[in-house]
Amino acid sequence: MEAFTTHTGTAVPLRRSNVDTDQIIPAVWLKQVSRTGFEKGLFAAWREDPTFVLNDPSYEGASILVSGPDFGTGSSREHAVWALQQYGFRVVIAARFGDIFRNNSTKMGLLPVVLPAERVEALQAAVEADPKLEVTVDLGERQVRWAGEVVAFEIDDYTRWRLTEGLDDIGLTLRHADDVAAYENGRQPWLPTTV
Amino acid sequence: MILKEEIMGRTLAEKVWEQHVVRRAEGEPDLLYIDLHLIHEVTSPQAFDGLRLAGRKVRRPDLTIATEDHNVPTLLGPISDPVSKTQVETLRKNAAEFGIRLHPMGDAGQGVVHIIGPQFGLTQPGMTIVCGDSHTSTHGAFGGIAFGIGTSEVEHVLATQTLPAYRPKTMAIEVSGELPAGVTAKDLILAIIAEIGTGGGQGYIVEYRGEAVRKLSMEGRMTVCNMSIEAGARAGMIAPDETTFAYLKGRPHAPEGEAWDQAVEYWTSLRTDDDAVFDKVVHIDASTLTPYVTWGTNPGQGLPLGESVPDPESFADPVARSAAERALEYMGLRAGTPLREIEVDTVFVGSCTNGRIEDLRSAAEILRGRQVTTRTLIVPGSMMVKRQAEEEGLHEVFKAAGAEWREAGCSMCLGMNPDTLKPGERSASTSNRNFEGRQGKGGRTHLVSPQVAAATAVTGRLTAPADL
Ligand code: SF4
């Protein structure tokens, strides 16, 4: 996983709510068996509309997506995270996220930042006024900063630690292989197996 | 040692969670043991790649089962799309390499992943079940904790049979009263989502409770739990009872003999204690419900069929207002149009929400002796459902009515296989998501129950069975 400490970049405002993962990456893109090339499918249907915000050249190179509430609802497809990352996003800011999407993001090093709805709005407005506005997302300090504004966000210590170290979850769990084996010995005898 | 206070006053979700904690440490998520891992072709290839790269094995292939569902065509014959074909072949290769049981296309056990688990009796009360698929919540109908995960987590479960996770908060949805005749589990869950919103369940495990829930069949309970994710909840569950046990008894992987008795004794303890406290409680009166349909592009945008397309101006919340405006534009609908006047091009009965035998029976009951006036796809959720339906002669009813009787698969639930809507086409669909483009680019979806779907197939407009 890509480590995340602090990131400064420009942002793009996505003024839509309930941005489900079918919009982030439509199903036809999920047929790939590799982990790369998903940036082409990011918001594929919406990007056909020339007025869609990602087609606006003034936001070119943006690495922070600032969305309306309930971003990443719906399907569990991690391809949504891969598509956002491969397109160049490091952070998504929204007032609420779908639970599975948020989980998937933190596994991959895409930082989901929850801010109060009116702060998200304020940031969207600021970026619309100045698309080149520098926005800093500081995971160590748990802050989003732009143009003199400082807004705190919450993230649990454990997830923050994993992200800042770029740690692989499987490696961490395998350290507890003995606990897993001990648990397995005590499982209820009637539980089914697939064999 | 367990203190007495800790034993008292626990919710069903807490009981099942605690039973599966492998390791707990201050400031860390719990390490949770996973009893059953379901796999399909779409969200697993990159996970198996990860294992190979790291030289890891699957820890418990005997707690893992795979099926092919999303990409499969529902007309007989091979997969013609080369990319879909590669994905399915990749699953076959991975299952063989890692020693995992697979039900491929054409196999008598093949079907949508959330339909086959319960049918085999692999889904049992008190279990933890995961799958790289958000509708894993379906399995909570048996009183376990079941939730969808992403591909990184799929890899984690393959390698360790565990997942690090924080215990979600608990929510009770108390459904009092009885569902009126003609009102189904699907209408209930659509009404719940309309009530609490697509974000209402975020961060919660929902337990569905109350008289109306107790009276549901297992099929109905699965329909309700299935769409927990559409309310934002990763998991939904219903305490096991006689209905659950009767469904399980005699299934291929259900316990037998003495083990059955032991299991039932334990399963009977899986209920929320009377003095347990939920983090949130929502009340719904089932007796006031009528058939529900969605008019918009998220599952929370639903209304009773007797109403009209809402005016975006009627939403006080600006976010809901602009979402409604956008939805009406996408759906090609005008505010004020009675929902019953909306004409559809296609009717789809199937999916992990409503592709079980009971769903097909209720659709057949309405189509018996009638003719469909619009393209109608009836897609059994699994080959076992298909066989049973054919034994009951339901397929003859569908064919006589002019509907298409298909092979098992996800079909028109999502645009990944040949069954899709064309741009601008409109469906009445028993699936779970009315997102933009979900059933094919530019397609417009109205979510409905199997009964409403069947009645709609007859008239070509959104219709309740009682209107026929
Ligand atoms: S039927 Fe639909 S929701 Fe269910 S697993 Fe298949 S694609 Fe997903």
C-alpha cells in the first residue's frame, strides 16, 4: 500500500450526492482481471458529457476530489478505488461515505476524509472560485487546510498509523497466526465446511 | 473469565460478533474469524494474484466456495464476450490452483452467490460470512453477521480466514403489525430505505425485528436483509427461529443427528436479550404499507405505487432537491405524473433480491392465464431454483404468458452480461439498484416486487396485482 502522510494539491468539486460505485466505475470495466488501467473507466458515463467537471481543463491535474454526501455507496467493487487512484486522486473529501468504499480506500492508501457538510460546501466554493487553490490534507495533524482555513477531521489512530506507515494488513495479521490457530481449535463442531 | 454483566443485555449482533473475536487489543480493530467465504469471478482475480505474488496459500479452502454468476449469459451457449470469458476462466484457474470448490456455468449447483449459500445449507445461524460483494448482507437472514468486502479484504480472508474490523453500532428496525395482502418483503424493504435514506444505516448492523418480520418466510427475510446495503448498512440480520430451522433441516451442509440438536440449542440462544440496548431504533408500521416502487436513481427515491412522481421543489433539503432534479432528468420523468402511468419496455424478475423459488411462484401466480405485453425476462437465481421451478411447472406458465425463461445468473441486475437495457429503455426490475446505467448504459430502472413486476408485464405500465 502507498503510504500517506501529508498531501498538497489542487482539488476538483463534484457537486453530486449519492455518487455510487456504479458511477465511479461502471460494471463493464469490472471484467478486467488485472489491477491496472481503470483510470479510463473512472466516471466513464459522466465523462461523456463535455460539461462534466472532470472535463473542465481548469481542474486538470487535481488530486483531491471534493464530493457531495454519500460518496461511494453501493457495490463493494474496489475497482472504484483503483480507478480514482490511477486517475491521480490521493484524497476524497465528503460529508459521508459508503462503509465498504471507505474501508477499501484505507486498504489501498486513498484517503477518505469526512468533513461536515457545510465545510465541504465551503471548500467546493473556494475551489470553484480559484481552481488552482492549494489544498493540504495532513493526516498526521488530521487537518484539511486551504487559504487560511483549517478544518479538523477524525480518523482512528490505528487506521492513521497503517496509512502513514503504508502497512500491509495481511502481514500484520499473520503475526497473530497462533491466535488464529488457537481459535480454530475451539470452533463449534457443527459448523459447515464446503468439502 | 466472563463477568455476568457482560453476558446480560446483549444484542444478537453483539453475541455473534463476540463469538468470532480471535484477538482483541486496545486501540486496534478486532480480528474476526470468518466461517464462510463466498467467491465470484468479478472481485477475486486480483486477490488471487496478490496471494501468488506474496507466495501465500489459501488458509481454509474448506471454508471457501466459488461460483460464476455476474458474467454468465442466461441463454444457453458459451460466453461470447472475450473479456467476460477470460474473467470466468481466471476464476476456474484460480479455484483449481488453490483447491477451492467451484460451481461453474452449467453445473447443477451454479447460481448467484447469495442464492446458492443458503440453498446448500452453508449459510447457518450465528456464522460470520463474507464475500467480495455488497449483497452478502442477504445471509444475515439466518441470524449471522454477513457483509460485503473489497478485493484487498478478499485477499486477506483467503490468506488468513480472518478480517480486522471495528464492530459497527447496532440499529433495530422494529416492524410492527402485519403486511397487508399483496404487500411483500420487497415493498417493506423499499419502504424502509425510503424512510431512513440510503445513508441511514451507515456504520450500523441492522437487526430487523417485530411481528411482520417474524411472519416472513426465509425467502422474504433474505429479500429484506439483501437490501440492507441500499440503506447504507453493511449487514442486516434476523434472529433465527423455527422458520429458519425448518428451512435448514435436511440441506446438504446442515448438521445432522446429534450435531443438529446441539446446533439448534445454540441457535435458539441467538436472540437479542430483552434488556439489550440498541444504538438506534426505528419503528415501521407494516399494516400501513402498499406496493412500493422507485422513481429515481437511488434506492431511497421510492414511493407507494399509488402516488405520483414528486416535484423536486417539494424537498426541503437542497441536496435531496438537486438529487431529485437530476434523477427526473435521467429517468425522463415529469413531476406529477402518476407512477401507474409510467410505461416500461422491459420487465426483469430475478437477482439475489428476488430470484428465489417463492419469488418465481408469486410471479407465476399473476401470469397464469395472462399474456405479457412487454419484453419479460424471468431468470432463476440458481440452477437449483430453476430445477425446482420446472418441477412445479412454473416455466410452462411463464412461457405460455410470453415471457422468456432463462438460465441462472445475475442477468439484468447489472450490465456485465448480455442481458442489458439499451440507452433510454425503461424497466420494472425486481433487482436492488436503480443507479444510473446499472442495467446498461442509459437504462432507466424502477425497482419493484416480483408481484408488481408480473402485473407490469401484463399491462406495460407500473401496475399492482390488485389493479389487474
Ligand atoms: S444478482 Fe445483482 S446484486 Fe446480486 S450478486 Fe448478482 S449482480 Fe450483485
